[in-house]
Amino acid sequence: MRALAGLQLYGCRRESSQVTSIAPTILDLATDPRVTMDVRESFLAASRRLRDGFRKTKTTRDSRGKGTQRERVVVQELEKILPDRYSCGSGEIVTFENRASQECDVIIYDSSKLPTILREEGHTVFPFEAVYGLVQVKSTLTSTELERAYTNVSQAKSIIPAVRFSALSDGFGRGYAPARPVAAVFAFKGGRALETIAAQVAALDKELPRIDMRPDFVAVLDEGIIGPRTPLRGPSNFIEWPKAEELSRIRRTGVHTWMRFCLQLIRELNTLRLPPLDLLRYLRMPALVAGHRVSGHDGLLMSTPSGSQVYRLTSRAIRKIVENCATRPPITMRDYFTRRIGRVPEQADIKELENQLRLYDEPASQATTATGGPPAPKFRDLRLKIDDEVYVVNLYDLEDRHDFEKSDLPEAELFE
């Protein structure tokens, strides 16, 4: 642990098992007579620096700039206490499904896995496989600001793919549940009673589609923490959410709130196991076309007088397909085979026959290759994904001129 060496440990006899589970390094140093540590005083000094940093930013007129400065104050203190494998930044979380979070004030990530996918001035994009957690920083935790924090956290958690994975643990393969990032809300001031904040937390929890979309806990500097006292995450990334009254429980930790906040944050971070990062999935992630996430639309190999050429469906085609299919219910794979070949193929997977898809199968346009568009494709049906739904498109029913355009995808990449 950074910045804790050379200090004396006091007051850790209570909840010593908790201290052991979240920060064994501190306890080991505490039992060594050669080392003196005062963990509480170290955190109290950090609290004073947080208060001082908050006051210094009051003179900043730009509210957005003021918020950024206060986020940096929090990051500076977090970097002093977090184990070395954690780094802090701000920006967006992205997935290989081309989903992105809103701007997050503080993102805690694994820099050894991948520092960033994309770095720009004042903005960073993090793959979700490298993200351990996020913290939303608020100057004053008004009802509006708490609601905004909830919205930001729930949206960030909602984009995480529900993908289980396996990894080595103690030399053996072990299965893990999806890695939901640790999420917290930290406020410099409450601006109202903790009881009022706790009541709003309980109300906001009820509005969520799933309880795992909530922040893990909410903290107000020098006042207290609202949320469960016990660990949430267990082995294999499984989260056990306590009862509603425990989720909105008030802990009046007073001047020791920053210490409790950090130790609880570290405990959850240290329990989380991240999935492996596969950058190839990001190369193949869906494209944003006409406001939809689309994949499988840009690898149409067609013959031309000068040779083969790769084409893709245009924005116009995607809009037309979605709007047309929205007027009819989806069909099953069994129905699809019946329409196309009059029977179910013997080699068809029985488990997939009831899977649903949307079929675009309209009367063909009068447009032909004489219009200057690309020639008719070699095949009729194209399977693609639009907004996580499977579509099958009869390419002969699209207009050449307006529905196809040359793709920048190299032909050789189609066969990789």
C-alpha cells in the first residue's frame, strides 16, 4: 500500500477480521514491532486535504471546471491508498458490443492489462475488461445530484456484457460470473440530513430494473456512509445483495468516513476478478449505422467487370429494413426454413429452431445494374445483427443504387 509505510496503527482491534480481509498488508505491518503506523491519523490527514481542496475550488466560477478540480482532489487521495495494480482516470467505459457509458468522474482500472483503447485530451475510453470500478463525485449531494449519480452508475453497469468466463485460480480453472464494476458515490457535503439521503436511496433502488444496477454505497465526507456494511462480492464474482433496509442503512462514521469509504472500496475491488481482454472483439464490434448498432452488413463480396469488390449496406438500407420489419412480428428459424426450402434441414440444430429472427422479404425494386449501382449479389439471404436482434435480409429485394455502397473492409479480411 502506498503512503502507509512508516506510520503507527491504532484502533484496529475492533473488526480486525475485516481489516485482514481487505488490507492484509496493513495488518502485517502493524504486528511488526519495527514498523510504526497510525492508519487513522493518515486517513484523517487525507480528509483534511480533501476539505482544503474543496474550499480552494470555491473561487472557480465555471461549475464544470470546479467539478473537474474536485474530482482530481479525490483521485489524488485515492492514488495514495489504492494498491499499485489500480490506476485512476476519467472518461467512458466501452464494450465490444459498441456500447458506451456516460462520462464517469473517476474510473478505477487495471493499467497492466491495457491502459486505454483511445486517449484524447481530457478524455479516455476504457474497455470494460480493464475496469474495476467507478466513483461519481459530487460537491453537494442534493436530490438532483444523487439521482444523476444513480443514472450514471446504472447506465454504466447496464452495458457490461452478461458473459461468464473462466480463469486460473490457485493452479485450477475456475468459472466466474460477469464482472460488474464496483460503484460508489462520494460527496464533499450532504446538504441535507443523512436520513433524507437514505430515504431517497431506498426510493431510487425501487425504480431500478435490477438491484445490481445501484451504487454499492454512498458516502458523505465527515458525515457517514449509506449502504451495506458487509461485503457484497464473494468468490467467482457472485454478488449477494442484502435486504432493502440494509442497502439504505446509515453508518455515522463522522471524521473517519474517508477511511471507511476507502477500506470498503478496496475490499470490493480486491474481490473482483476481471475477464481476459480480447482486442479482436473490438475490431469486430458493431458499427453505428442510422442510429442502430449493426454487424454483418459490411462484408458483401460481389462480382464486377473488373473483379470482385466488397460492398456494405447503406444507412438508407438499414433504416428501411428496421422500419419494415417493425410492422411484422418476428418468426422462428423453423418458419424461416419452411418459407425458404419448404422443410427443416436434417442437419439443423433442434435447439435453435425456436430462436426468433426478423425477415426482410419484400417485392424487389425495379432498380438494376443499369442504374450504375453494384451488380446483384451472388447470394440472396444475408444474416446480420441490428440492436442485438437477428435479421435475415433478402438482398435481391434491395435497390442497388441506394442500398449498397463500397466498403472499406479489405477482401482478404473476409476470410480471416
